[in-house]
Amino acid sequence: MIGLIPFMGAAYAAIIVIIMYFGIKIYVGKRKQSIEQDVGEGLCMGCGSKIFNKKCPNCDNFQE
């Protein structure tokens, strides 16, 4: 905000900084939710694929 004050008024700089703060908070929240949804139950330590029904689709097929 301090860097914006010489180019515009303090009120406008404060409004821009507040909008940026909440915009970043919303973006990070959505991104975190997307990652949690993609990971699901977890990742397999052997191959790194997504786990379904407590089994890895790649590693458990090779063991059977």
C-alpha cells in the first residue's frame, strides 16, 4: 500500500490493497479445495497414483 500512495490517494491505495488481499485469500482457498478433491483418499507411496477404496489401482493389480 505504501508503494501506491505516491501515485494515487491513500484511500484508493487502501481499497486496492484490500481487494487484492481478499482476492488472494479466495484464490488460495479454491486452489486448496481443488487439490484436496484431486487427492481424495491419498496417494500411493509406490507409484504416486490416486487411491480408490483404500487400494492403489496400479500396484494392487500387480500383486494379485
